[in-house]
Amino acid sequence: MIGECTVHKGWVMSMLVAATAAATPAQAQWKTPWDYEGPRGPDHWSELDPEYASCNTGREQSPIDILTARLTTTPDLPALQFEYRSYPLEGLTDNGKTIRVNYQGSQNENVLVVNGDRYRLTQFHFHRPSEELVNGKQFDMVLHLMHASSDGRLAGVAVFLTAGKANAAVQKLWGHMPKTVGTEESVPGVVVNPASMLPRDGAYYTYSGSVTAPPCTEGVTWFVLKTPVEVSPAQVAAFARRYPHNVRPVQPLNGRVVKATP
């Protein structure tokens, strides 16, 4: 999604950064403010800034409601290989919309491999409840792990989170939530491996979509894992105290095909 030519790669990468809040320390904000409801809510995003035009005019927007009766089951879809590692917790941010962890420098050795293509993990963040639905069902939360390849393509992985047993990695994050919005923090002595927030079963749905926040840039290949991961009710409640409903409504498919592994 950051591709085509050198100039276009740079432009799309800047759009990704804006879409998920700036990755630079102490600048985790959007140029033009927006909200999840009210006069600056999703129905009005494209009116707020010309760069947000795709939010209300794009034809391949995310999230979506995955209707299993309409899926194309494809046995030869490649397996997702997560080459994630444990690293000190750096880049922990409350960007005013979610809790997010940015990856940079040596931490970019966290890689998603799909059919031989390598996508480096750039950041992950959370929504409550889930943005993606399955047959109209919304899960307690969702984790979005965002990746970029060296040639500019983007891949998002969505992991449904459901109330059950506590998750140790999530607890580390929640235990060190930044006290100030817009600052990026490091937590000495705390190590997190994103793999500990993934299900053992790698079955997934996949489709072509977009970033789910302004500027809603399209061209993201989404992999939505079928199997949820448990987090405790207390962990859900802790996030909800900050962000009770940071969710964009589902978007029309507009003829897109959603594929699934068996």
C-alpha cells in the first residue's frame, strides 16, 4: 500500500502514519481532529480534511462484517508465519484514540511472512468492542497489528479478544498505560512479545481494505484471525475506562470478495 514509485511510497507511508497517529514521540496526534461520534464522527470524516476524502468516498473501506455464508473458501491460501520476538517495551503511547505500541529500530525484526513476502511490524493497538464483525457478532475487543513490507505494501492482522482468562502481555501494557496523551514512553525492565497475544490456530479471513481511522487509506491486505484470544473481564474494563467505544462502523463490501482458509 505504500507502493508504485518512490514518490508514491513516501506519500502513502505518510498517510499510514497520519491514519494511526504520528509515530514520533510526543506527537501522537492527527493534524485535523476527528472523533468516533458526533459532528466529527465517522459520517463526517471526509468533511473535516481533504486528506480524509477516502473515509466517505472510498470503495474498499474497513472494517467489515464477515458473512460466512458468502465466503470464498480457498484451501491454498498461504499460512501466516509470525516471526515475533521479545523486546523491551518501548513506544508505548496513548494517542487520544487508543493504546498503541510503536515498533522501530531493532524492534522491526518482528516480521509477518506471507507466501515468502516479509512485512515488518510497525505498531499494534486496540479497539473496544471489535471493529470487525463475524455474522453480525461483535467481540469484546480487537487487537490490530500493522505491518509494512520493504516495497511499501501494508498488511493488517486483526485478533479478536474475548472475556475469559487474563493475558500476561496485555497486563504488562495496561500496568504501564501512559498518564499523558500524546507522549511516547519506554518502560525499563519490561519485555513484551506480540506473539503472546496471538491464537495457536492460524486460520483466517482475508480481504482488501483500508486503515480504519482517518485518512482511511486503502490498499491494506487484512488478515482476520478466526480464533479469539482470551483477556480477563478486568482487562477489558481497564481499557474501557479510557476508551469505551473507539470503533468505526462496518463499511459496505462493494463487491469485494472475502476469502477464508478452511
